Amino acid sequence: LAQERAYLCMACPMYQFEYSDTSHLTGRSSKALGAYLGLAIKRAVFDEVEFAPLGVIDHVKQGKVINVKFKPVGKLVFDTALVTNPGNYGFSLVDSADTPLSIASISIRYDQVSIVATAAIPAGAKLRYAFIGGSPGQLPSRTTGPRGCLRDSQGDQIVFDQDGVNWPLHNWAVPFELPL
């Protein structure tokens, strides 16, 4: 919705946080979410600059390869220390009938992620991010449920440290589905 309406802003996805139960964040994660919201408000309202978390800005598919371009602050990173890898760093490919397609490799090149499938990607296929991990119905979190490991390096300069939380405010990639 934030991509479709100019007056809406998304601060961050939720999978990088910890939950105390099936719907509530832990106190530490709640504080970190507040920092993300505050940063988004500061930039969008007070600084009057366009604010968006890490999202896809373009993509190209050729044969077995998909190059997905992002606009990171600093460099792109697959962070498996904070978010456990659900497989393929959270990326998945499906055909037009939602049947999974195999991925041979995933790598970061500058401001883009390159996904190489094991075979040519058919027409009507979709690339998904943060759709996999855990079992159906699980909430996204750092270790369970749908999640991904892609972030930028904004948190190397911006760290939320109220009451010793010390949470780097990296931009985490938002879940997406790209028709190919």
C-alpha cells in the first residue's frame, strides 16, 4: 500500500524482531520498532525527503538469471547472524502454478542481488522474498516464519541505543513478489 499511495510510508518489515507470544513484540524489539518509526517520521515529515525501507527498484530476467536492483544505504548484506537463514536467504522462485523452482545460487553484486535458477525460468514465474520459513501460519520473526536475510548497512551509522538496546537501524528488505 505504501508503494501505491504517496501519503503512506512503511518504516520497516517485522521479521527482524523477536516476539514474546504469537502477536506481541518483546520489550527490546518494541523499542527498536519505535526507533524505526521515529526515523521514518523524521525523514518523511521533518526532513521532507522521500522515505522507504529497502525495496526493489528494478529487475531483469535473462534465461536462468534474475538481477534484482535495490537502493541501499551503504552496501547490501545477507545477515544470518540476526535473522536465521530460511533457505536461499529468503528468496524463492515459483512457476505460474505456484510450483517451486530450484535455485542454484544467490549472490550480492554492488546494489543488486543475482539469483541463478537451476534451469531456464519459465514465462509466468514469480520471484518471492520473505515468503518462506517455518510452517504455514507462523508469524515472521528472526528465527521462525516467513523471513529474509537481506539488509543494507545504514545501521553502521545509525544505532538506537536508549537504555542499552544498541540496535543498528539497518534497512531490511521488505517482502515482495515479482512477476517475471
